[in-house]
Amino acid sequence: MTVRIDKSLSPASSALARILADGGDGRIDLDAATGLNRYHSAPRPSPVLAYASSTANDMSPGAYAHVARRMAEIGPGLTAGHYAEALEALRGRIRCAYGLPEEVAIVFAPSGTDLEYVALACVADRAGGGTHNVLLGADEVGSGCIHSAHGRYFADRTALGLATRPGDPVAGMDGVRVDMVDIPVRDAEGRVRASGEIAAAIGEAIDAARAANRHGLIHAVHGSKTGLILPSLGDIDRLRTAHGPDVSFVVDACQARITSEAVQAYLARDAIVFITGSKFMGGPPFSGFALVPRRIARAAPPLPEGLATVFRRGEWPDSWPGASSLPDTSNPGLLMRLEAAIHELDRFQALPCEEAMRIILAFHAAVRDEIVDVTPARRVAPYPPGDREEAESHPIEMRTLSTLDLSGLTGGRATFEDARVWHKALLGHGVRLGQPVRCVRLAGPGDRWGATLRIGLAMWQVADRAGLSDEALARSFRQDTARVREALLAVAG
């Protein structure tokens, strides 16, 4: 298999690309030979046909030009003061995009995985025994989160360039103060569990936390790797009523497939919301931010000392307790990645809802017509089997992503490992999709998972098509999805 190499993506070819690939952990590094990171993307526009917004994006030409202008305005040598000012301006744009009041605190992070530390810091003093962190479907929100949700380092270096070892504790939030449990969102056969079943398991976890004198920090998921939303708002309300001050909520919306109304609904329930800029939002990997409700932010204790190895001062609100102990330095790479992401968010949020819906539905139809209906591939439903009510009410933003079960391309035998090979091989055909997810169980003995890949829109791919006629819109998506189909059939054959 030959990987298509775009020499223009070499780290040496562009000062801007080098900046955009700096100031993160090792996942952001570009390979010297291909100019791509481990997700086969790069922080600049690419000739590859990419519908990989579930994993990591190449930048749109518009976002790249925007970042180039911002770099020219800032000039060489970004001071800590200017870094903090620029991040404060981005806070204002995020609040405007989602219709949020000034009182919502915003914390920036070099990745969605680092955002776990923000939630842990917010509730660190709620109970004498520490925090009982409850994750939902760790396989569907990112493997590194298992470490960070436990108050541990997840990579071999932080965004400050400090060497760390995955699994080692972050001072002040180590395993003595934080324990963790993962509640599966799928059963042993890969079927999605119902919200009520998930909520019952969460209730049991909260009871266990209370018995151990720990505070329950519960993760809801709004858009997992396969588009799941669990538990429902109604079940969150029932859990809050039943357990009161013994529990706090954080919503993993890191895929960024979430409407302003949904963001506001979670914040109104005092839930912290995680969002990243590198998936549906369409910015380059890696960046993220946490939206923290006023009541949670005002009650937060001083930051644990170990966060000085992860965050810089300007990334936290100036008034946050303990923020002054963080290094007062700048991270130009993170700032520019955030600039690119918020540029795309601004464009997308400016679209009339009806226009965004028209474009998203056209994409959804093209995936059906050009892939699902004419090949053995099938969509993996982002809701429990047979739940017609959930199917009909599933948010429109989730239709920007389809998880494709591809095991049928080889007579039902294709495995998760095959999909990983295909994911890379697609580059040789000029196509990039989202990485496979373990969500389809293969028949027969053993613990075997079927082949899946994900095809998803990014915000800029919606905004760029605004104003097209229905015919031109359908033709655009049909041409692209037909190319994806032919590439899939070629690599699977």
C-alpha cells in the first residue's frame, strides 16, 4: 500500500504549519517524511478528499488564510500579556457564537483530553474523600481520557514541553484523591444501552461515591465517536433531583456537534461543557475549551499545583483561584489553532438554521444513496435498537456524522484491525475518513469487533456550500461520496 505524500505538508515547508503543530503533546507532531500527524492530517489545507471531522481535520483554505493574517498582526514574539488578551477576545467570540452570558467562565486547553483536568479542579474540594469520576463509554470518547479523568498524565509530554510519563499522577489530583469508573454505553453485543439503563448505573455509582465520602462527577455524552447522546436531559434532571449536592455533571461535547440551545440547556443545569475545535468545528488538531457555569466557577477551590505543568496563566480566567500560580508564558500554536477553530465556528453559526439543515440533510442523503444503498455497508444507529422515538427526535447536528459498518464488504468477516489498515490505505486513493470504532460485534467465537469507519462533515464544508441550489448541492455531495465509495471498495477488495 502506498501512502500519498504531499511534499507541501513537510514541517520544513511552512513557518505557519510549524507553529500550528507546536505547543501540544506528541499527538500533534508531524512525521518528517509525510508531513502528517498520526491521524494522517496536517495543519494546513490538503488536496485529499477528507470527511474525517470525527477525528482530526486539515484546515480549510479560509481558516488558513485567517490564521496567516492573525500571525502577521501579532508579529514575532507573542508575549504572555498579548497571549492572555487574544484568548480573552476569543472568549467573547465563543460567548457570542453560543449566546452565552458573560458570567460563563471559559478555560482553554491544548486538547480535549486535557479538559478533564478542568472538571476535576472544579470539584476537588466537594468531599473529604475526593472525587469519584464516572465516565460513559471511554472507548467512544478517547482512550487518553482514561488517564486524565483519573488525575494522571496521558502523554509523554505536556503542552509546556515538560516530559511526563503516561499514568503518573498530576500533583494534587492523583489516584488517592480521584478514582474512576467507566459505564459502558453498549452491551456485550455492541448494542446501544437505553438512557434509563445508563441513568440507573450512574445512580449506583453516585451511591458508591457517597458511601466512600467522595463527590460524584458524572460525564454525560453529547455526541460520542458514533454520535450517541446519553443520558437524556430528563434523566439528568432526575439524577440531579435525587442526589442534589452529592453530584456534579460534565458534558463531553468534544465532537462539537451541539447546538447553542443544547449548550445553554446543559449550562442551566450547572453542567460543565467540553468542546474541541478540531472535529466538527474544523480547526486543526489540537485545541479545546471548557464552558463553566457561574455557580461552579465561583465555588471552585484553588487550582491543584500539578496543573502548572499543563496550563498557562492566560488559559484560565484571570479571577480563577490559583491561576496566578500558573506559568505566565504564551503558546502561539494553541492560540492559532483556536483562531482557526473559532473562525469556522463564527461562519457556521452565522448560517440561518434552515440553510444549515438543508445542507446537512443533503450530505446525509448522499451517504445513503451513494454508499449505504449500493454497497454492503450499513449505518450504525446512534441510538438504542428499535427506539423509533429517539430516531425521529435525534438532533440534526448528529446527521453530520455516519459510522459505517464495513464488515459486509468482505462477506461479514472484516475486522476492526482490517478497518485500521483500510483507514491508512484510503490515503493512497486521495480519501481520508474518521478512524474505526469498536461498536459492531462479529458473529462467532471470541472477542471480535467488525470493521467500521466514520464519514463526517466539518463546519466549513457546510458553510462553503451555503447558497448552492438544491441540485448543485446534491451533485456536490454525490460526487464526493461516490469517490469515497470507490476508494472503500478498492481498499477492501
